[in-house]
Amino acid sequence: MTTDIPRVEIWDENDAKKYNDEAMVVDCSNGTVNQLRKQPWWNPSTLTILDFGCGPGLVTVNLAKEIAEVDGQHESMRIVGVDNSSAMVQLCNEKLLHSGAGNLSTAITIETNDGSDLHSKVPNGMEFGLVFSAYVLLHISDDNIPIVVRNLTNRTRSNGGRLCLFEFRKTDRTHETFAKFFSDDKHDGEEHHGDGHHHHDGEDHGSHHHHEWVDIDNICDQLNSTGVFNNIERDEYVVESKYDNHNYILDCI
């Protein structure tokens, strides 16, 4: 889906709840949280955070709760999740409210999947100390990935902001994981199409793209071409669970 094509809502409330409970999604989200917490710069008492493609808030809510524990009286916005699914955003906001972190966190529906409307949607045009996305670029068309990279970079605070991208590594193990996940991923007799979305009535909305992985080298080149980041570090880790998978984290400052 590009910015000149109207957003088509292909998630509903039930889809969002099912996605929230998917074992692979939960495990990957927990892996993202754990990796962020391991970073030497992680400081929940000071960071302002943007979660691009927050979904039902599996990462957003965990981080918001941690921030609330160390800075519960803070009244300004500290973490913002954005997603182009209103059903996902609604569920994320419900969870944030119940977590007790609603005074410093929110989720917002954007109209595009490339982040072109982030500036107008994010409260007060906020810039963030940490902008991250977790397993989002694999849902973006190749032509739009550079646009996403640029738009996320623009929301990163100029004086020391950081961009972190989490994606799957191209390995045989990851391929096997996806094959198993997609073979298991059937609800109510309807098969998902590798992207977590239902395509109702046999209609291909043309609004969603899916890879098993993205070209990390190409993304690094795009990040370098922005001229914004002094250093781009690539790390690898494994999420061990029912669906073992191999992952990258790109840490850009």
C-alpha cells in the first residue's frame, strides 16, 4: 500500500485478538523486548520511544509498563505506538489503559504503511530518542522500504536519537520456521496468506506485501545514504521457542 492508495482495513477485532495470541508473534515480541533491555544505552527513565507497526501492543505495552515503574508520575508522552490497523490500535490502547501506563503512552492509527503521515499523526510532532520497528519491513514492498527508512529516520531525535530495526535473517532455519508457522496458521477454516491478514471474499486488496525476510545489506546501504547516522551496528540473535527463528537487530545512531 502506498500513500496514494486509500487504506483498506483488512483486520477486524477478532483478527487483532488472534494475532495477539499467536505463539510466534508473542515469542518474537518478547525477543524484541529482551534485546532492547540488553542494550547498554537502554534507560527507561529517560527514553522517548516510537514503535512503528505496534500491532496489538505486545512490545509497546511491555516497554510502557517498565517506563511507568521507574517514572510513573511522568505526565508527558513517553512512548507512542503507531499502526495502520485501527483494530490493532484499539486493542493496544485498551491494554495500555489496563497496564496503568495510559498517562505516558498511546497508540495512534496512521493512514499509510510507509510512515509518510507520521509527522501529522504523532503528538506535537514529537521526535524520539528511540524509534524502532519489529518485523515490519517484511510487510513492505521493496519500492517502499526506502521511504519507510527515511520517514523513521526523520522522527529520530537529531541530538543522539537512535533507530533500531528488527527483522528475520535469511537462513534455512528461518525458512523452515515460516513454513511451519503458515501451515499451523489457520483459523475458522480460513488460511492466512503469510501476512497475518484475512483477505475476505477472495479479494486481493493489493495493499499488503510480504517477504520471509528483507535484504539487510540493502537496508544498511539506505541507512548510510541518509547521512544521519554515525554508526550502524548489526547484531544477530535467536529466539528459541516452538518457532525457532534467526533474527537481526540493526542499531543505528
